Amino acid sequence: MCEFALNSTVSSATGFSPFYLNFGRNPSLPIDVAMSGVNDCTVESTSTYVKRMSEALDLAKRCYLRLSSGLLFMQIVREGI
């Protein structure tokens, strides 16, 4: 359960959960499926999915690089390099 919680929590560094970046959707618990019903499933086209995931991964990468460059800057300031 702990791993599930970590993988489904939105990261402040990327703005996405690790689960979303891996699978392109947020995870569902059995209670979510039971409450929503079977007919609530929508399917998007492959091209739409690829475009959406490419944009999400690109945004996550830019956020991570921005964060990591800031952390590198702070390390340089602290160490007086």
C-alpha cells in the first residue's frame, strides 16, 4: 500500500504522479471501479494518447530540469564554489 501511495501521489517536482507518467492515467482502486460502473470507460485514439503523453513527459522533464538546476545552484552557493 505504501508503494501504491507513493506512485499515485503527484510530485511537486514534475506536477504528475509516477503512475500517470508510466501508464498515462491515474490509478484506480477496486472501490473506484465498483462505484463508477463498467460503462464509464472511454477510449482515446492512439494518436491522441501519444500526443498527450509526449506533452506530459516533456513538461515533467522541463520541470525536473528546472528543479535540478536550482538544486545545483544551491549546492554551489553552499559549498562556495
